[in-house]
Amino acid sequence: PIPVYYKDGIPQVMPENELPLVLPEVDKFLPTEDGEPPLARAKNWKYKGQYDYEWTTMPGWAGSSWYFLRYMVQDVKNILPENDKFFVDKKSADYWQNVDLYIGGSEHATGHLLYVRFWTKFLFDRGFISVDEPAEKLINQGMIQGRSNFVYRYYNSNIFVSSGLIGSISAQELFNLAVSQLGNQKAEIFRADKAPTYSKFNVDVSFVNNDILTLEAFRKWRDDFNNAEFILEDGKYICGVEIEKMSKSKYNVQTPDEICEKFGADTLRLYEMFLGPLEQSKPWNTNGITGVSGFLKKLWRLFYQTGSFVVSEEAPTKPELKTLHKTIKKITEDIERFSFNTSVSNFMICVNELSDLKCNKLAILEPLLVLISPYAPHIAEELWEQLGHKESIAFAAFPEFNEAHLVEDNFNYPISFNGKMRFNLELAANLSVQEIEKLVMEAEQTHKYLEGKQPKKVIIVPKKIVNIVM
């Protein structure tokens, strides 16, 4: 409750030594019959037995506007109870200062920030804290939108026409399809002279896979669909699609439990990130989730290439080290930019390259697991334990990028004549301009294009191009 009472209709603040004001008992947490707040229900709840207290209470926003400061308390046991009049340890608050990153949906974050910025600025002005902004950085993550599916019922019937057929074929062609799929008697309804009309309505996405309707599940969905008939295209009923807000009334809500049960929690986490940039709204579409699931299986197979767990202690090759450190560099940059969707792409490239190299080296796979563990913690933790570690992968040091592993030994030079590229020549990457020119001029293909003539000039940009001017 707010520590305020009313004397002669004028609000008065309770003395500090009488705090805290304890909530009274009420018969129920509902407004009174005349619309007053629930605290007005309390019996004999008055200041010094004669003055009414303030009946409204501070909103939940109020508490969540300063609790981040309380988190900074170094040792609660040493703060309480002796110093419980201090809401925050000033030494800790001066050290930790404000929140590094505030992340939340735009609607919630906007409303909450109005409160938290007011409280922070008020406390700063009163000298209780040393910062006047609650957070250093704000990110509003985009909304995951629903992907609704629709079926199309032919008017005055219980026959549903696949979406790809609507408007793309003539009435006669539709009638012919109905005859071939339903028989003459049921197809008779399509012999109308007027253009066909349909009623379109949402269908539960739980029995739609890649926009293909599971017919039996649809028939069991509602009693009036038990005898539903379908006109298919290529043997399938293809549903219509629209992107809109997730809603139970649109039957397009996808619960995480269903995805986790079918594909696993790591697949769900990675796929959510893979959908697009963090700050953009994205349509939820499970059509591509099998690709992410396949990637995790491919990661697993790096450790189980022979069907059993086998990891080699051999020294890694240069291509293997290059793939690992290229990935470390990209993932580190992605994390700093909050670009998690590109991280998933980079992990896929890395695992594909290591699979092609048939790599099962401990020196490569161990840091790769640490790298991917924030994204797919469950599979990373499982494989980490199988590597013999007793402590969780969460405590492992993050891999460090070594630029030396990205330095190329050779460079494939495009050799041009008068600005037109004719062939490529692979040379050592550390050659001088004079050495490059000598080897290029000695090449058999160069003699072919020179046709016995002497070039006017040879332009060389190391690790880029060679252009021979005739």
C-alpha cells in the first residue's frame, strides 16, 4: 500500500519511523459495490484509528522498475536486517551501474520503460544512484506471427476444393475433376452454369504439414466434417495460406511443446533464430524446420561417423583449422551484433565443411561444441559429457579466434589480357611482384595468348589480379 492517509481530505505522508505499512486483511480482492479499490473493503483500517488510508496501490510496474538495482546487492546477509532501510548497496550500485541490455517486445517494453526511466531519473536526482538511464541498450524483438491455413468448401455442399484449383481452371475442368475423383452423382453439383463460389475458413494447423491437409484428421475435427469429400490436386489437398497474428480463434497457435516433442528443444531454439533478424517480425512456418533438425543430426554424426562414438586425438589439418577459426570469428561477430540468424547459417556451413573433410578430431570438435552450446545447449551438453568432461559445458572458456589459421598458402590469380580474363594460375601467396611476373610470363597459357608478341605492360596487384596489356 501507499503510505499516505487523509486528514480533513488532505493527503498526509506517514512518518518514516512508522514504515512499513502492512497490508490489511480483506474478504476478497474485488472492487467495492461503489467501485472503490479492494483495500476499501478492509474493516477498521485507519491511520491512528481515525484517518482513512490511501486505498489505491502501486502497480506491478513500480516494483519491476527498481528491482534490477536490488540485484546489485553483493551480500544480502550483510545488508539485512541491520541496514534494511537502504534499498540498494551504494558501493555495488556504483560498480555495476545500469543494465547492459534491455530486451523485450515493443508493447511491453514501451510501457515498462515509461515507469523504469521515471524511477531511475528520480532516484538519480535524489542522489541514491549514479546513473540517470536504466539501460545502455534497448532491443525490441520482433513478433512471431502465425501462419494460418484455410480450406475452401464448395457452396451448399460438404465438398472441399484444393486451393490451387480455385480460379486456375474452368468450371468445366472442375466438373471433370469432380467426376473422376467423386463419381458422377456427387459431381453433379458442379454442373452449375454460374461461376463456382466457396466459403473459406481457418483449419487447425496441427493437422497441416507443408500446407498439405491430413484428410482423416480434418474429418475427425468436427462432426459436420465426418463425411467431407475432397477434390485434390496431384493427390493432395493444398490449403490456402495467410500470415496473421497468432490466435486461438484462427487455429494457428503453435505451442513449443508440440515442436519439442517432435523435433527436440534444440531444433526449436535454432529454428526460431534461423527465421530472421531478431528485431523483425517473422511468420512462423514449420516447413523448413526439418532442415534445422537435419543439421543437428549431421553435427551428431561428426562424433558418430562409424555408428559409435569415435573422436580422434590426431593433430588437425590446415583446412580443418581454417573451418573452425573462420566459424569462431563469424559467430563472435554475430553475437556482438545480436545477429543470431546468421550464426545458424554459419554453423551449418561449418558442419558441412567438416563433414566433407570427414573430421572427427578432438581439437576441432571440442571448441565447436563450446561455440554452439549457447544456441543448442542440450545436444552440446550431451556430447560434451561423452567427451569425458565432468563439469558442465556452460563453464568452458569460449574459443579464441586465431587469424593465423585463415592465412592462405596459395592464391588463385585471374590472368587477364587487355582487361579480359583468360585463365587462372595458382601461385604461392607470399611471392613478390617480380616473382609473380616471372612465373606468369613463363606459363604455357601466357605464351598461347601472347602469340609471340611482347606485352607493353604487366599490371600486378598481389593477391588480386594480373593484367597483361598488349
